[in-house]
Amino acid sequence: MEEKNNISEKNDQELVKLALGNQEYYGYLIQRYQDKLKRYITRLSGGRQEDANDILQDVFIKVYKNLNDFDLDLKFSSWIYRIAHNETITFLRKINRRPTTYNFELDAVLVKNLKAELNVDVEKEIDQKIMAEDVSKIISSLDKKYQDVLLLRYMEDKDYSEISDILKKPPGTVATLLRQAKDQFKKEIAKNSHFS
Amino acid sequence: MEEEKNIAEETLKKIKEDNIRPYPKWCFACKNYSFWILFFISAFLSALSTSVLVHVVFEDELYAEADDIFQGTSPYFPYFWLASVVLFILFLYVAFTKTKNSYKFETWFVATALILLILILAALCWQIGLGIVVHQIFSP
């Protein structure tokens, strides 16, 4: 009981160990990740809110069943994101609907991250030349492999090593994909600015 | 917010009602050990096939006497052992890519490491004469 009072001070690994002994602790892990994962799943599934809850519950149950397989060398967040990613893709495949694009809504986080990383003043560009939805369109027009890394890097704020763990790609490949995605994005944004 | 709270509650309720438990640790350990045992048995068989192949090509008199040994059409060419080496290497590669941490390595690195492993094991098999023994067992 004393431990339950200090729950916010516990890291994920400690909560996993506690959840293995008492499932009530698993509830705290769910609370910690439900918002982030729901947002991620919604984006992956192309914005379908109704599917996100079903997938999310399946993700949490799958994670619970496999808690003993969790590798403590890995970040728990990377592991749970990986399961969420795979479950979403499997779900979409099952219902024969793999979205061709993800749901890239131009929110404050995306603008801030794109601005910092790409050295492009996205807000200015949007105000003067292109509409917000064009940025979403540009990102959506990129290859799926680029969208995967962009989504995790700029919308979920994951670093290279986490993206590598989530997508199960070598860190070098992730870095290459991100660089190519950024180059393509810059080219497209320049093209759009030129024509408007 | 209410809906989000429900997801946590509903999930915990489902876990309790369906009496869902985490799979025991030994299940994963067994799976893991079985995999690596199978992996090394396959690596050994692949190395053994390689050593038989090397023995036939470089040491077998019947094969050496054939005129068209470098044409690749000799009836004495050990196609079976060559196929066996290729299949085992492919199997080992695919099996390795299914392991937990395989994604951290580039394809060229995995392929090179596997070929080196097979060559080292094959050299050992050849050195202790296993290649000759296996060839004699399978020879008519």
C-alpha cells in the first residue's frame, strides 16, 4: 500500500516488476501510456477513432500477457510502441484496409519539431504561401517508410535509437531514412512555395 | 477524459474476468533455448555439408578424374551437398532475422558473420575428418 502512494516516482521497469506480482499495478502503466498510444494508433490507422480503442485494448492485453518477455535492456516505451505499431498494422491488414497515408494533422508539436529540425520556418511558409493542410499533404505524399520515421520522430518525439527499436530497423537505416525524408520534405515544400 | 479512464478500467476488468495471466518466464526461456539449439544444429549441419563438398571437390579421386569438373555439369559434382549448404545458410539467415535483437545489425554484417561461422566450423569438421566419414557413409 505504501508503494502505491509513490507510484508516480516509479519508472516503467519498476512498475513492470510490480505488475507481475499484482495486476493492479498494471493499471498505472495503462494510465501512463493510454493517451500517447491512442494518439499514435489513431494516426497510424488514418484517423479512425472507432478502431483505436479496440486496438488499444488488444495492445494492453498483449503487453500484459508478454510482460515476462520484456527485455529490461530495452525502454518499456519502445517495446509498447512496437507492439502498438504491429497490432495496428495487423488489425488494418485483417480488415483489408491499410491506409496509404497516416493522419498528419498540423499541430503545435509538429510545427515546432519541423521548424527546429528542418531549418524551415513552417509557420511563415504556411501563413504566406501554403495552407496547413498542404504540409499534411506533402508528408502524406512521401513513401510509407518515410512517413513511419517522420511520424515517430516529429509527432511522437522519439529519438533515433527508440525509432530503431520500435520499427526494428538498424539505427543506421533509421538515420538514412530520416535524412532522405527531410530532404524530400524540403524539396516538396520549396516546390509548393514556388508555385503558389 | 471519461472515455480514456474507461479504457484502463475496461482492460483491467477484462484481464480479471478472463483470468488473463502473463505467460510464465520458463515458456519464453524454453522457446529461446530451443531456438538457439536448433540454430547451432543447423549451423553444424551446414558446416558438415560444406566439409563434404570441399572433400569431394578437392580430394575425391572419382571427381578429380572427370574431365569437365569446372563446367559444373559433372555427374560427380556433389549437387546434393551444395544444395544442402545453400539451404542451411538460407535457413540460418531467416532464423537469425527472427531473433529479438537481429534488427540492430545490417544485412551484410549478418550474412558475413554467418558465412564466417560456417567456414570456421567447416574447417574444423574437415580437419578432424568428419567430411570424409560422412562422404563414405553416403557413397554407394
